[in-house]
Amino acid sequence: MSSNRPPAADETATPGAAPVRQDFIRQIVRDDLASGKHTAVKTRFPPEPNGYLHIGHAKAICLDFGIAAEFGGVCNLRLDDTNPVKEDPEYVAAIQDDVRWLGFEWHELRHASDYFEVFYRGAEKLIQQGDAFVCDLTAEQVREYRGSLTEPGRESPFRNRGVEKNLDLFRRMRAGEFADGSRTLRAKIDMASGNINLRDPAIYRIKKVPHQNTGDAWPIYPMYDYAHSLSDAIEGITHSLCTLEFEDHRPLYDWCVDKVDLAHSPELLEPLTANGLPFEASKPRQIEFSRANLNYTVMSKRKLMALVQAGLVDGWDDPRMPTLQGIRRRGYTPASLRLFAERLGVSKQNSLIDFSVLEGCLREDLDVAAPRRMAVVEPLKLVLTNLPDDHVETLGFANHPKDEAFGSREVPFSNELWIERDDFAEVPPKGFKRLIPGGEVRLRGAGIVRCDEVVKDEAGNVVELHGTLDPESRPGMEGANRKIKGTIHWVSARHAVPAEIRLYDRLFSVADPDDDSDGKTYQDHLNPESRRTARGYVEPSAAAAAPEQSFQFERLGYFVADRRDHATDAPVFNRSVTLRDTWAGKI
């Protein structure tokens, strides 16, 4: 395991009891329950269906669903579908698939679009209270009026329109009378605030785009901060967990919740309660935590989308992508991602996590969970000349050297074997402990073999080895105790199943591909060695794997049967992770 992994969240335990996880969010929840502020915990995971979820979302999913489960509460899955221009049912299906794959089930599936009528009524209430106004400034003018971090903003010339005029204009916006972008509904807060988010932010914009759930019913759509805060309030969310970039948005979140006051305004929720939904409205609390930032990757949806659209990867589920669909296809397991989230812990401090931490979590899981098999990626034939041409026998191998519960399997053995090409060296480098001309090596589970002859083609390339198997060195015989420095794996050439083996590595060759200080973009740092395809061989029982079944290919790494392309008569295996960190010296 990499030494630079972060510590897990503090844990305390009593004998015979599961550890109690300690972090600032869990302490808030405990205090709220102990004080009687809440009698039950309710959280939500609120992704926008405008792209595929990635590794960073896995941390949020584990936290949102995990805390609810720890404290006997529930967690909703709410699709924040307020921007139909970028949303697609494909993303909706993938999000649901990802959450379930990670091992979680939502209490209720909700959509922000379920609440559009409530949002609209809330906006009318803000106008009637004098807390919102219709603004005719263009987007460019709004930016000019907003000011800067050091200069206060200027009030819109339309800020002091009367309530009746604002209501009339907003209702006409709703009726579709005005062109896209010609007007917005803005909250009336404080143009001199040090928090730019409070400088009369827009809460509705005109966007005449059909919505996947509501069709052409709405020519106006709520802005994220407004819709998100009211959605939490509608659902009775007790603890709204967000990443740190939303910390500066919290005052606006609270302003929206307090000014609309859904908890005391059942008339605003009538569109929902009339359709049978319970009245659950309350005042939620937003709490921020640090993101999961990994080196050697990018997790901007915009940048990931660009990689897909430019054909630089094979799609959202390319095994090199940091999307959950991608790393699932790579062979990452739900258990490894939950372990990763646990190792990261919960803090208020953003930090950059080394990719080796994620890889270490996968190795730790698969070391315990993955059966062992033999496969050869770069084959070189070894002919055992002291065995007859028709020699075939069956050898017994444990499926897992550390767990007898995995049972055993039979592996065919013949006089012709495939071994790894780099397990032979005609001119061995210093310290080489595998097969050399005239040298001996132990064949895994079969005995000791000596290389007697090296066969080359006309170009001088080694194409075949001839050797002899010591008949007194078979497993269990006295001769097997001879001291031999090296052990290599093999598959019987007569029984081996040809396989496509995809050797995946990190998508980027530099630790911070987002750093453009050298004039290069993240796309300039794509790792040319991130995928290499080999035609190798696997033992028959590996070929029979089900899609998404993981193995440790002995001495090679952890591999998974590709969930899309693998078939028993045409196996395809993806390398999930090497047996040890091969990048440690590159950082």
C-alpha cells in the first residue's frame, strides 16, 4: 500500500462493537439528534443529469447514503434537471445504475422538475414580498453592474419596479411572451455585499427549450441555487451535504429557504400534496466538505465531454476514464471505491490525493476477493522435449493461496507451453532469476525445467525454446526441494484459449494535467501508453469467466473480463491494476 495515502477518518471502538466513525459532519448529525432538533436524518444525492458520474461523485454518494444509513435515516436520489439544454435520459439511466452498483438504494427517486410549479409559486411570493424583481439587463450588462471582489456592484435600473409590474412581467415570462435571455427574475438582496453570490442573483431565466420530463410546459427555468435550496426544503432534507465550492453559496441557500419559507407555506406545496405527496417541508442545513481531487486525471465534466467528442477516448465508459462507468469497466469494484471514500475521510481542507491511493484500495480488495488464474500476455513457446508429443495431464491448483474456501481447479498440462517472453533472456541482465540458455527455472505447480535450445528465425528473433522437465522435481517429490531461484507461470499451448488482453494505464502522463502554465492543455498530456492491446492466452477456466469477473493473473496483475466485449469463445480481459505501484518512481 502506498505510504502517501491519507489517514482514514478517526475511529473509536468498544470491544465487540463496530467502529464509530468520527468526523465533523457526523458530529453535527449526532448533536442534532441528541438535542432533539431532528428525530430522524434525511439526506439526498442531487446529481445534474448532464454527464456521467465520476470518482469524485463516489465520495459524495458514499457520504450521503452512508450517513443516512448510519443514523437510521433515508437518502433520496434527486436529479437536478433544471437545465434541459445539457440533460439527457442516457445520463439519468447511468446515474441510477452507478448508485446501485456502488451498493446503495435510494428512499425515493425525485426530480427538481417535479417541483417546477412550487418553485414558480415561491418566486411569485418573493415578488409580492418585495424580495425579487424582473430585470431587463442583458447578461453582459449584469456582469458590468455586478462589480468585483474589491468594488461593490451597482443596482439595476429595474430594481425598484413595483410589485404589480414585476408580477405582470414574470407571468408574461411564464406565458412565453419574451425572447430567450431578454429578461430574468432576480432576487433583491444586496449589491454591496462582499459575497458576490448575494448581489441580486438571477433565480429565473427565459429558455425556450423542451424538457425531458415536462415537455414544452415551461419557457422559464429556475437557477441552480434557488431550485436546489427549495428542493431540499420540499423533501424535508435535514443535512444537505455539498462540496466546498458551495460554501460561498450557503448564505444564498439560506436566504431562499427563509424567504420562501415552505415549512410554513402549505399553499405553495399544494401542487404536490394534491397529487398525494406528503407535506415534508422543513428548514435544511447545508454543510460543506472537501472534494476528492486525484492527480493524473481530470474530473471536469466539460473536459471529459471534450475527450469523448474528440474521439480521444472510446466513450464515457472507456476504462481509462475516471467516470464510474469507466472504472467499473476497468475492473474497479464497489468495495474498493467505498474503501477509497473511507480512507479519504471527511474534512474542510481540499487536498490532492495521489492516484496510487485509489489503486491501493483496489489491490487490497482484489487480493482478498479475486481468484487466481494463469495467463500469458506476450507468448513464447516452450517445448518440453522429454515428454511425448501426446502428453496431457491435469494438475490441481488452489483458486486462492490465502483462502481455502475458494476451492481448487484443474489445469491442463502438456509438452508444449506458452510462457511470457520476458521470462526468458538470452543475455540476462544482472539479477535476472528466470529462464536463460542452460539455466533452470521452476514451472509453477509442474516441476523444474531446463532450457536446452534456443530456436530463432532468419532475422535472429527467438521464436521457440526447447527444454527438459526434471521428472524427479514434480510437486510432492523430493527433487522438488532443489533450490531454484526463479518461478514462472505458463499455460498449456494445446489447451490455452486465445484472448485479447488490454493493458490499461493512467490516462495522463503528468500529475497535474490541468496545469497549463507551460502553454499546453490537458489534451497535450494524454499518456500514449495508457492502452496497449496484446494477443495472449489464458487457461480454459479463465476464458469461462462471466463478464465483470475479476482475477489475479499470476505474476501479471489484476484483470477483469470486459463487461461489453468478453465472451467465453472470444475472451477479452482488461488490466485493472498492476500487482504493485509502477508509478512510484515517476512522481
